[in-house]
Amino acid sequence: MALTGTETDMAKTKKAGASKAASKAQAPAKTALPKQAKAGAGKEDAAPLKRKLGLRGAAPWAARHAAKHAAEARARAAEPPLPGSARATIRTPIDAEDIKQKVRELHSALTQIKTLRKNLSKSFYDIGTVLKTIQARRLYEAKRFPSFESFVEREIDLGKTTSLRLVRVAGLFQKEGALEVGMDRLFAGLAAIDSTAEPSDMARIPAPPMSAPTLPLRPPGR
């Protein structure tokens, strides 16, 4: 029995649907991306390219700008300052280098004293020598101290009296003899010397004038 046209069209439609279903089953399934990943991918594509920076993260023109200003500053510093300008009021001390040298020497001396302080019984003479150098070269002036006594009182942890006695020991005794006697006995000797009474003022009083010759005694009863 022959099929009608309508039945023929329906058969063709069923075959086309079956072929599409088979092709979908054979094709690999697509992995669905999360919404956040899709949004991030869009932002990365839309982000502009980063500008290349120079050294230390600065733009290339910043280095050229800094070098130009540095050259201009050096040129201005080489020229004499104009009268009344702010730079003309700056005064550099004449003895600036001498002050710097004193500061370095004082720092070195204080470091040496701090090291010798750990074994005072054997290094007291060396400490006295260092303190004597500070006093002779007036290195304490580098820290604006008016006198050596005020310097040792504030800066030396041995105390004012001990520091001054160590300076006297270094000036009066030889190192070998001082170490043999010991610090305590030397200090006791200095205290005895200081406590000795000075010559009396009576020695400076002029002698009395010569008296008149004695007269002969009168006979008794006259």
C-alpha cells in the first residue's frame, strides 16, 4: 500500500531528529565555567597593559628629572651666595674638621675605657692613661663640657673621684710599679699625700727685731 505525502514527511522528520540526537551524543560535552571565572576572564581581557617602570619602580622620566635637579643644585652651590640670601646666612665653623676629629678620638677613647672597665684591677693604669689623654687634648670639648671634671662625672661610670685619681696615678707612677702596688694601695697613698698638712704660716712670719743689750743689775738696797 503506498504511503501518502503526509506520512512520508513525518517519517523524514523522525529520521532527522534521530540523526541529531546521535550527533549530540557523540560530541564531547562542554564544561560549564563558573560565573565568577567568566567575569574574571572578561576583566583580564579588558585590563590595559602595565607601563614599564625604571629603577626602583620609578618612571624613566623620574630618574632624568632627579639627575637634572641634582646638577642644578651642584651648580648653585658652586656659585658664591648672593648677599641677603638664605644660603649666605649659613656659616660653617672654621675648625669644623678639628671638631670632627675630636669627636672621633673621643668616641674611640670612650669605647676603649668601656672595654678596659671589665677588668679594672689589671687595667686601671691604662684607663688612667686614656683619661689623661682626653684631659691633655681637651677632647671633652667635643661634647660641649666646660671642664674635664664635669665630663668624667657625667660620661665615665667610674665616678669623678676615681677617674681623677687614675689620672694622677698615670702621671705620677710608672706602669710596672703601679701594677705591682695595686690600685687600692695607690689610692690610699694619694689620700695620705692629700691629707698631709701644708707648712705652717708661722714659717713666713718675720723674725722679731734684736732686743737692746741688757743693763747690769743694781746692787741690792739702792
